[in-house]
Amino acid sequence: MADVKKKYDPREVMLDVNGLKVTFKSTGKEAVRGIDFFMKNGQRVGLVGESGSGKTVTAMAISGLIERYNVDIEGEILFNGRDLRTCSREEMRQVQGRGIGVVFQEPMTSLNPLMKIGQQIEETLVLHTKKNKEQRKALALEAMEKVGLPEPEVTYEKYPHQLSGGQRQRAMIASAFVVVPQLLICDEPTTALDVQVQAQILKLLRSLSEEYGVGILLISHDLRVIRQLCDRVAVMYKGEIVESGPTDRVFENPQHEYTKQLISAIPTREKVRAKVEKEVDHEA
């Protein structure tokens, strides 16, 4: 159930994905099976589905981080009218960072353990701007302050292992956000965090999006996370988008059976209480 694009002015559409198919050459598996969706400027869209649904492969194809020699990609990935699927590596490097930033699930796999946090945040500036050393440090400190890292001057000199999980995720967001990209792709950015820190990171992403007009494509298996942050949601199942639309509408009136199953699986206070009572009765 795809959205109808004719309702929208094409000039407002930042990302327009048409008939995207991604097939792994080694196995012949079609991980993404001809999906369509779009994002308007500054919009926050959630791509939700269970593991293996194709949502992360979709995100990697859009960001250009998927290894092209491993896959066959068909369809269009239009970013401001430019088809990223047919871009050269040099053109894609220009889009990455400045146009599209990425925040991954586990910062420790993305952050270099041998580099100070400040240096790593500056890397985007080195690649995509002509700022000098002093300007880069000033912008890095500003980004660290924006994302709520404590004592930016001190944290700038720290290594990843010296930060908490939440602080490392904030550093990753600062690294992606230091050039203020048009689109920020967040792949399960809160999965490894406890509930309280998760809420803080989602609040941070919302505030950055609203203040700077940055669009966010949030990849998650957790509908609760999607509902907290996103204006719209697309539900993926076995490589296809089976339902999409405004987040509130999808939650309140789901049409596809898979969407209904996802929503019914969301823990509520009543469900948790009943589970605890059942376990207590069983032990008694």
C-alpha cells in the first residue's frame, strides 16, 4: 500500500525511491523487491520491519554504503533529482556526508578506538569542506555541544572507550551532523541503549530535525521508537513495503495483517503487568 506521489509537489520531495530491487549476487536472494517510497524536505520517516525484512539493505543502498560488486541494484534512488544508483564513486562521495549522513546501531563498530572523539567528528569536515584546522575544531566543539556531550573541550580529547554508550551515540550523531546534512539515515540508533538513554537520543534527533530542517530516515524493528520520532512510517515485510502512511493513521487503523501483528506485539503496561502476575502465580 504505497503513498500516492501525485498529491505532492515534486519540488518538495528530497528522496524518491522507485521500484528499488536489491539482489545479492552470491546467493541470488532478492533482499528488496521493487519498493517505492518518498520523503519530503525535513520529514521524519520510519522504515520498520523484523530482521531480514530488507530495511537495512534499503538504507545502505540509499546511502551508497552497500558494496556494489556484491549486489545488483535496479530502479531509481533519486536524491534531489539525481539518481544515486548511477552515480560515479566520486559523485557519491560528494553526496555522502554533506547531503546524506548515517548513524549506525553500535558506535563502537564505527568509531576508531585509536582516535580521539574530536578528531573523528572533524573527519567529515576534512572530507567535505575546506575549513582550516581552527575552524574544524570550532565546528566540532559546536556540534558536540548541540548533541549534549558534556564538557566538549574535555570530551574532544577522549577516546571512544572513555565514553558511555549514550555519549558514544551522541558523538556519532555529532559526526554526521557537523556539516548539517539534508538527510540523516539512522539505522537502529537506540537498540543498544537502555530505555532512559533511548528516549534522550530520540528527543535529540527530533530537536535537531526541527531546528535545522534535517530529514530523518529511521530504520527500526521497534514501532514504539518509530512512533516517538516519525511523521510517517513504511512497513517492510519480506523485501516489500506492505503499508505506509502517516504514523498516527497506521497505528490507529492498520490495514495489512503484518502491521496488525507488529502493533499487537507492542508491550503495554497491562500486558507487562499480566505477564508479571502470571510468572508470580507460576512460582507460587
